[in-house]
Amino acid sequence: MKYQVGRAGRVVVARFEDKEDVLSNLAGIAKEENIKAAAVYLVGGMREGSIVVGPEKDVMPPVPMWRELGESHEIVGVGTIFYQGDEPRVHLHGAFGKRDNVKVGCLREKSETFLVLEAVIVEIEGVNAVRELDPVSGLALLKL
């Protein structure tokens, strides 16, 4: 295990409107505000989304199992923002519910708001964490 200790910096509260892209807007806020490290909390609705619900098998590199939301879902999510090179990268896991069906996974690619989605971004100061491509997994993993 590796870790660093930081402190909470600025807090950004954002409201995403119907049909806005969640992941690109979170990255856009981080870039515009020069937030290099952050925790992210989401609550609200999504109409479209692509999520990874685990690997097909427990092997390297992992082959992701994809699921599509395809219609409105309630969401509660938590994630992080760290830079990979010159770009902020959002890693966000969430629970997505519709009727009695709940999916839990990593939100990737498509991420479209339904009606409204609230985000709270808490900047983390005093750490120098980044994302780097891991050659074994093929994923951009956290490096401390």
C-alpha cells in the first residue's frame, strides 16, 4: 500500500442540466479551475450511460463487461479526479436504479444527465497523485 496525506481545498458545487455530458463536464471543471486532485460526489438522474460492471474473467488484461442504461435512472456516485499527462481523468463508480432494477458499475464513455444532476467536487491539496497507463492491465491507474 502507498498513500499520501492531503487536505481539503476548494469545494465546487455544480448542477448539470438535462442532456449534458457528466464526465466531460466534470473534467472541464477540473481543467478550468486547475484542480489537480479531487473527490467527486454525484446525485440525480441520468438518461444515458455506459458502465463497466466487472471483468469477464479475473485475468490480465481485464476484458470489461459493459451495460447500457438506455433510459432514465436515478444515480448516486462517488469518484476521483487526477491528471493523466495534461488532461484530468474522472474515475467514477455509481449505483444506477430504475424501478426494482439496480446496476452498479464504473461510468465510462456515455454519461448524459436526465433532468438534473448535482455534483460536489472537493479539491485535495498537498498530494501529487497522477494517473499512468499500467502496461499489465492496460488501464490508467493511480500512481503516488
